[in-house]
Amino acid sequence: MSLLGFTSSLISFTPPPPSLTPHLSSLSCLSTRIRNPLLLSVRNLDYKCESQASGLYMEPVKESVELNRNLYANIEPYETGFLKVSDLHSIYYEQSGNPSGHPVVFLHGGPGGGTAPSNRRFFDPEFYRIILFDQRGAGKSTPHACLEENTTWDLIADIEKLREHLKIPEWQVFGGSWGSTLALAYSQSHPEKVTGLVLRGIFLLRKKEIDWFYEGGAAAIFPDGLAGGSKGQEDCGVQEKCANIFTGTDSCHAAWESFRDLIPENERGCFIDAYSKRLNSDDLETQYAAARAWTKWEMMTVHLLPNEENIKRGDDDNFSLAFARIENHYFVNKGFFPSESFLLENVDKIRHINTTIVQGRYDVCCPMMSAWDLHKAWPEADLKAILSVVLVILSRVGAGFLHSVVPDAGHSANEPGIAAELVAANEKLKNIIKNGL
């Protein structure tokens, strides 16, 4: 992996410089057991490991072509529309960028989160034909916040209907958070339609992931909401921003406690079920109250550093209702998958697809354990080593798999380090396509 300002290079092997020998001896890549070449990005140094009969050595060389890591300028869609995908549901879609370019479909998170204009900025508009759509019940799609006929398999069918409607033979798939879940499920169902994958914040929708975030695990990190104590204590730099968002007081709001306290103590054995009861209440105000609490809990934890604008999305009843109801619906139903590890069990179906995973080291919503489990299920990319000067080491060259861990980021695609790696991932796939590899 590389971070902003650092790029990866392919290099040959000669004996390592003496100054690096003590450090390199501790790396697992310096082992004759290595079967695959690896790509290393080292702070201020670029190396590639590969196996030779006489051993493994490293030599610095010039960097390869530097990839763009800056978000592209804002653009407007050249087409918008609604596609009727069932007797009940119609989904909003849009196209932007180059009408004759390589198609890429953006799969939003949640489920229930919907798309935003900023989602277009991860892609080169001169090269890509950029397709965004709102999944059933989310964003501009209708009916709003509807749970009927709303399953993972319905969404996969919708993606295919949209592809056929737009007369696209195959396309690149980009998804983060729940979007990574859906991207994996879609690609495993239709691998022949996918030219490449970019995945962020891996979410495999297993019980341990749900329990971590909604049953008290993440509360160990966010019991108090934003950084610092109450107003009047030593300035933490965010008190002014975080006042009044939850409580209407001058104190920093308590993230987990506000989520927890909406539920009576006798129902706290399973927050997912307790919220399901309220999000499906016959009383709309009960639905709204539960939706706001659910949404604010997630919005407060998706960034490594507090993001007031994101947190305030929880105050938008229209957004919160779809976000909370649809998320909870999918989680109660275990993603509608037939088994706990369904996505891991079916990796063989997509092993050939050029794929980049971008994962924030400090992702609280979708902890790195899931990205790591996915990586382990992909034997072609079976080595990771971290040294004090190393940002990330991973990737079997030519196997079409790269795993990027961003050390200074949480969950959100809008964090600078994450956004930079997502743009770079699309640039890598763009170069592969342009060079006919």
C-alpha cells in the first residue's frame, strides 16, 4: 500500500544495504517459504520482494509511474432516471463522466445510505462512465424506507437489471462498507460481468461484526462521543462543535449511552431486536426517535476525527428513517445469506478478478478483522509484514489482488487517507484496462 505522496515500485533483488539488514531480518517476507512476489511500500523507500534460488534481497530503484491520489473535480450527471425493478420498487440512477468510457458502478453503504454527488469524485471522468444508483428504499428510490421485497438478492437482481437497461456488457464494481458486502455478493453471483473490484471498509455481515458495533464492543472506544470532556474543561478543540447535537446542553454528547438509553434495561439483551421493534412501530414518532438514535451512533463513529456535518445527518428524519430501518432489517435477517461466512466461502468464484481492498486501520464500524479474514481467504495474497518504516506490505504481483491498510483513518470514504487510496485503486484499474493487461 502507499499513502498520500508515496507510491509503489517493482524492483529486482540484490544484497540489501547494511543499514536495513537488522530490520529486514525480522520481516516474514525474507523467508524462502515465500511462494509469491510481493509489493512493498516503505516510507521514503520502495522495495519489491521476490524469491530467488540464492535467497531474498532488496534494492531501491526509481519509482514507477506515479498514480493520481487526488479526488476529481465535482461533475454533474449527463443522465438521470428511475428504473422500475418490481411491481413495488423503482430505483433512482444517474450517469456521469464519459458516456463512451469504461463503466463503473458505485454501490453505496448502509444498507439504506443512498448516494451523494461527492461519490462521483473517486473516478476519472474522462476515462470512466460513472453509474450511481440508490438501492431499494434508499435515497431517491421509491417507496422510501420500504422493507418489503428488500433483500440482498433483490438488490443483486436490481444491479443486473440496471446493467442490462444501460446496455453495459460488463463493468467495474466499487463498494464500501455495506457496499463492499453487496459488491462481493454481486460479483460472486455474476463474476463474468465484473472487470475489477475496489472494496473499502470490509463488512462480511457476520454475527461477531454486528455484535461488535451494536451490542457494546465499539462502546469501549466511543462511550462519550466526541473527544474530550464537558465544556469548561481544558479545550479539546471540538467542544463547541459537539455541543447540543444530542442533548441540547453544553456538554459533549455520549455516543453509546444515547444509543443505549433509548432502550429500557430489560430489553438490552439484544439491541438489534429492540431497535427493530421500534423502527417497525405503528407510531411514526417512535420510528423517528429510534432512527435518529441509531443513525447518530453510526455517524459519530465513522470518522477517525469528529465530523460535525456527518453527525448532523442523524437529525434528518427522512435520511435517518431509511438508513436505520433498512440497516436494521438486513442485520436482523443476517444479510439474507444462507450461512455465516457465505462471502468467504465463495471467494473462489472471484479469485481471478483484479481487486483492491482499502481498509482504515482504526475503523470502528467495520474493524480490520474482516478485511484480514477476507485477505486470508485469498491465498494468492498471503503475506503481510509491518516494520516501523513500512506502511503496508501486501500483494501478489499479477494475481490481481492488493490490500491497502490506511494507518491514519477510520471508516469513512471521505477521510483523506481513505479517499486517496480509493482514487489510486481506480487509477490502477484504469491503467490495467488502458494497457490491455
